Amino acid sequence: MRRLVLVMLLLVAVAPAARGQTRVAALVRDARAQLEALNPDSAVVLLEQALAPGMNATPAEQLRAWYLYGIAQMGKDPPNLPSAQLAFRQALQRDPTLRIDSLDHLAVDVARQFNAERAAVAVTQAPGAPRVVERLTVAVQVPADTALSVADGRLPITPRPSRRARGVVTVSPADAPTAVVWSDTLPAGATGALGWNLRTREGALAEPGRYSMRVTAVDSAGEVSATIERVLEVSRVAADTQPLPPPLAPSAFAPETLRLRRGSPGAVLIGAGLGAAAALLPSALGRTELNQGLSGDGTAYVVAASVTMAGLAGFLGGHRVQPIPENALRNEELRQRDEANRAAIRAANARAQESAPVRVRLEGAGP
């Protein structure tokens, strides 16, 4: 009974792993079909799923997945050479006798690149030579916090293998580790540093964000060290810009027109004279019969007032606008100078922002 219970427990424990391995095999098989159909991008997506840590792929499945992943990266347009190199290297580390199969026709230079990686990791020890048991390790030196010029700045990265070995450095977005934006190799025995120019493979300046830097060492016997990973925080230093001046006040402009009345003082005097004549004319002519029976009647005076007001209205009612060309020209020159000054400030600010240094900080290195 105890044996039966143990067998059942083992079956329960093994079942999830078996399902995971079955799923990995299906993903690898589908990726191979996508490569045959000339769909390398789809193959990359499937193989990245198969190689995820939680999938529990077997060593054989990992070997096949890394090999196909390298071919898929070579089949992209343009080819992702650094990712292909890393994939082929992972496959060859698992089986140095691995050979290219019928998929080498799917992308240019697949066989050449694969064989170059084979040579890089090939075992070169003479038969019977004692094997070095010391495990290969690598350290890395990189500034904790630095600001670099966008024109020619380079971030110094120095791999330090524990013994004579090549140092391989790759940089990729932290959220997309397979999308390598820069990689380089420090030759075995070299004492200098590699320098990331803060640009992608396409030559564009790296966008602000978090980047994963991975460092490994490979010795002449093909032994590969454990990978060291560091996160680099890339940002732009604030540019020293100048604010735009305030808008021109209305008081800064001279009046461009002059408002003139159409009437004249003479019209007022004439109207007043006619009004007086209208009031006094009957008496002045000695014809009192013209006003007979109207003693004290204000009609004459009303007429006189109307004539007088008509003359005054003629003076006040009409007007005309006279332009002042010299003021209009002065105002236009003032506007043009103001706009030219603003344009110069905008251009200077844009240049300052474009040339602002790039700050690279090692995550966890402190403020």
C-alpha cells in the first residue's frame, strides 16, 4: 500500500513537468513550421515562450530551441546578429557536435555565423591534457553614475574574467532582453575597456529607460562563465534653456490712424447766424403784421434753435480716419523684431535640449 501511495505521489509531482515539456515540444515544433513558412518573427515569439524559465524545458528541448532561435534571428530583416550569436553559442555549449541541418537556406550567412560560433567555443585542449577544475567567473567594472556627451560619449564597461578569456557584453532593454541594442567583445588578455556609445544598432540615441547589461566570459576551451547582469538607468540631463519674453503690451505700439471730424467751426457760426436771423427777421423788416397776434409766441425762437443745432450737428456728427504710415511701419518692425527674438530663443533651446548630456546610473548604486 505504501508503494502504491508513493507511486501516486510521484505521478502527481511529475505530471506538471510533463505537461510543460509537452508544451515546449509543441512550441518548438510550431516554430520550426514558421521558419519553413518564412515567418521568422513568429518563430521568435514561439521560441521565447519555449525558453521561458517556467516552461521547464528539457536539455534537448533547450538545445533545439536555442538553435532555431539563432536561425530565426538571422532570418529577420535586418538580421539580429548579436541575438543570433548568443543563441548559437547557447546551443553549442549544450552540444559542441551540433551541425547545421536543412534550415541553413532560410537566411544568408547562417552556416558561416554558426561555424564562427563553433570555432569560438570549440574545445582546444590536447588529448589527455589535465582539465582545469577552477570554474571560470567574470566581474565587471562600470561607472556608478556618470554624464556623457551625446556627440562622442562612451560608457566604459570593463569585463574582468578570473583567467584568460574573452569578455562578452550585451545591452538590451530591461523589459525585452532578447532585443540587443549593442554588444561587443573584449579579446582575451586585453586590459582595456569596451565603450557603449549610447546608441542602438540602427545608430539612434538610446531612449531614456532601464537597460539590462549582461557580461559573460568565454575561455579558449569553450567554457562559459555564469552571466552577470546589471541594470543601467539612462536619462537626459535637464537642458539649460531660457524662457520666452512676455507678449508685447498694447502700449508698445503707436496709433496707426487719426480720427478727424468732417465739419468745421465755420459751419457752427453760419448755423448760429441763420438761427439769429430767423428769430429777428420780422422785427428787423418792420413788418410787425408778420407776427401779428403772435405776441410772446416762441415759434421764431424754436426755428432759430433748430437752425443753430443743425449747424452744430453737422460739425459734431461727421468724421473721417486718416492713416499714419510711419507709425504702421514702426509697429510692423517692432512685431518682426519680437518674433525674430522668439524664434532665436526657441532654436537655442532646441539645440540645448538636443545636446544635453546623457546620464547613466547603475541601478542600486545610490542617489
